[in-house]
Amino acid sequence: MRNKKAVLLGSLICLVILSAILSLSYGKGLFAVWRGFLESDGFGLILKKIRLPRTVIAFLVGGSLGMCGVVLQSILQNRWLIRTPSVYRGEHPSG
């Protein structure tokens, strides 16, 4: 069970990194992004001053919205959400 969680967490981290790289390379290509980190003018300037901060802020805002949802659910103690059986955890409704 613990190994499954580690694999899931690792794959989610890889997906986040992949989506960040794809977000930075939109319209230019992957090679231009790697070259852009080394340059100080042209696309490198746009990458460092506009695209990278925008991508970082987007991931921070998404994470904070997710955390706000968790806190809101724990404060309100949504009974429907807690008592709903989960097929993924192997729980089945008794009927």
C-alpha cells in the first residue's frame, strides 16, 4: 500500500514538471526553452521575466485553491462527503 502511494506521488510530480515544461515551451519548442535559460536577450528575457513567473504563480495559485478547499471541507465537516463510500478504497455500501 505504501509503495502504491509512493508511485502515485512520483507520477504526479512528474506530470507537474512535464506540464510546467510544456507551459514554458508553448509556441517555441523545447530546445528554445533550454537555450532561453542561457541567453539574456530575446526569448531568454521573455522566458525569465514573463513566462517563468507566470507558470510559478499558476501552480502556487492552483495549490492554494486546493488547500483552501480541504480546509473548507474540514471546517464545515461535510457529512455527505465523509460518509460516501469510496470504491477506490474498497468500501462498498451495505444494502
